[in-house]
Amino acid sequence: MLTSACCRGCKVKTVLTIDIGNSRIKWALWHQGQIVQAGEQAYDRHSPELAFKAWLDLDRPEAVSVACVAGKSIEQALNDWMQTNWSITPAYLATTCALNGVTNIYDDPEQYGVDRWAALLGAHEICQQPVCVIDAGTAITIDLMDAQGHHLGGRIMPGLAMMRAALSAGTAGIADSKGRIVEFASNTADAVSSGTLHMLHAALLEVCESAREQLGNDMQIIITGGTATEIMSLGNLPEMQYEPNLVLTGLHAAMSYQAKASS
């Protein structure tokens, strides 16, 4: 559900949806159900308002819907900026047992990341088949959902940057530097970049095969997140539908559903 009074009983036409991760902010401005502007930028946790300035050129939205995994201090900074510049109180998505036709399998929904929840809501909005949702960001999450919107569980793995940083931090002589992707490397940077990507490739092959065994051959795979295109460049993976705005789509769907339900 969305926690704010700003969308209760209203039929908003212009909505700003915001996905705040641990290092990047993605956003989309919607008008009458369609994205009309969108953007993405890195931000500094000590001064996030510098990234918020990207919205000063936008038309003032009627409502703002947010998925934030970065903590209360970032939420407070966003609240202050929205009040100062637009006199708007953002609505924050919270993970619940069920919303808009999607049910969550977690015993304690609060333990299920709100970004994963928004991605499920977005997948349900755009896909009527059983679906495997892969969100490839700082961490890589995989979630399964049947055609009726029932969440069937998932997995969490470290993302590429996290794996490479762990090698750098835990192994003497390995620097955290970007290398080329090759089959077998002749230098350490290439060996780390290639090894971590190929390891992830193997893991995803197994995940997708296991998901298909559970969901059936009509399963759709949807991938989103900052390293999605890098992953999709690998060969021998099942067909994947790239949805860069999946979380934002889920936020918009949640706000639209709750506005209708309360009207």
C-alpha cells in the first residue's frame, strides 16, 4: 500500500514516480497513464537534494509515489524538498500481503523489499502470463509469480559490482578496477570482470531453468535494473523482456489502484 493522504479519493492525471535505490534515483513523470518524461542519476547520500534538482524543470505533479530502500534520512530529505518546492507530501509504497491482484508469499511482508514489491506489481500490470522477474542492481533479486498474481518466492544474489568489490576487499593484490569481458584473461582486471560476469551467467541459467520447471513453458522472463543490458549481452540465455521502468510502472499501478479503491 501507499502511505500518504495525498492520493485518497483523488483522480490524479499527472504523477511523478520515484525509485530510490542505494546509489541511484530513477523517476518518471506520468500524464494520463503514459510516461512523458523520465530520468536517472547517481546521488550522494549526504546531499541527495542535489539530485532532486533534476525535477525543477518538470511541470508540478499532482501526486508523487515513491519506492525507497535507502532509509529514513533520504525519505526525510525528499519530504523536505517536496514541501519546499511543490508543497506535496510524497506517498511511500509499503510491502503488504496483497495489492492490486498481487499476493505476497512472505510470512512477514515487511521483510520483502519494497523495490521487489513494486517490480512484482509492475510485472502483473504488463504481463498476464506466469513470470520470472529479475532485478539486476546492487543486488540481484529473482521472484516468481503465477498468472493469477500469486508470488511464489524468490532468491537474492550479489550484483556484479558487489562481487567485484568483495574480491578486491578480501583478496590481496586484486584491485577494484573495470576490465574487459573475455573467455580467459591475461591480466587481473579482465579476469575479475570476466569471472564475475560468467559466474552470474551460470547462476541465471540455473535460475531460469528452475523457474520454468515451476511455472511452465509459457513463463515470461522480465529483467530490469542497472546491469540488465550487460547481462542480456551474454549468449545462451533464455529470451528476456527488458523493462527499465518496471518499478516505476508498479508504483503508478499501485497509486492508480488505491485512488480508484478510495473514490
